[in-house]
Amino acid sequence: MTRFTVLVADPQPTSAVHDAALCAADEIGTRAGVRDTPEVIDLAGLGADLLAETSPALEAALERVADSDVLLVASPQAHGTYTGLLKVFLDRLPELGLGHAVAVPMTVVDDLRNSRGIEEDLRVLLADLGAWVAEPGLVLVGGETAGPDHVVRAWADVAAPGLRDAVSVAV
């Protein structure tokens, strides 16, 4: 059994980023041979718990992420990089807290000219936590989140073979 988690770091609950992340998770899950339906953690739903010293909801989310075999991390661009929600959440993990996970970075940007920095920043963050990070990450332009299927499929054509190999080794 592969523990697959989608971590959505959009400040808006059940946003277009959330929906696009589920589309991407379905596509890569199918292509990488991950049969389990992913559990979704929407950080917007944690609200003030993210800053609390401890809370049952936060602890459960951190445990789920740390125990994931495959972790798709979706963040919109915020001030040139991933959201503060994501940073605050991932800062709660211990050093190498994603040490056995295959991480898939997904970003949503306003303009593709600004996409390289956020994807690289997210990749570095996940690797610093010990994850093996899939290449390439998925980058969507905001307008593509309403119907990301064609972009997700094109990305998966490139990313799925390496991801499939990484998942087979990690699991």
C-alpha cells in the first residue's frame, strides 16, 4: 500500500489550486502505479492551528505528511515564491522529516516568466527535508487551473517514468 498525500498550500480553502492538484494527483497516480486514492490536506483548513504550539488537527496533518510515500505539494505563487502557509507547516517537520518520501512540486503562477524561481525554491525546500524530488515539477499558469487536463497530461508524459521508478524503489 502506497501512502499518497496531496498537500495544498493555498490560503483559499478548496481553491482552483486544490482542484488542479487533485487532477495532477489522479494523473500521476495512474501513471506511476499508485493505486491508492490520495489523502488531501488543505492547509487553509488548519487556519490558526498552524501557529498554535500544538493541536490535534495539526499533529495529524504533520504525521500524515511525514508518513507519506508520495507527496504532491501544491502552492500558488505568493510574493515570488511558495506561500507562507506551506513554509510554516513544513517548518514543523523534523530535520529529514520527508526522508522516505517521493515529493512532487506543483506551483501555480500568474506569469510563466516568474515560474522558474518558485519551482526551484519549492524543490530546494522539499529536498532539504530529505525528500527525493520528482523532475520536472508541474507549473501551471493561473488561468490553466480551471481546466488543467491537457497541461497535466503533457507534464506527466515527461515526469511519470522517473516518478514510477522512484515510487517502486521508495515503497
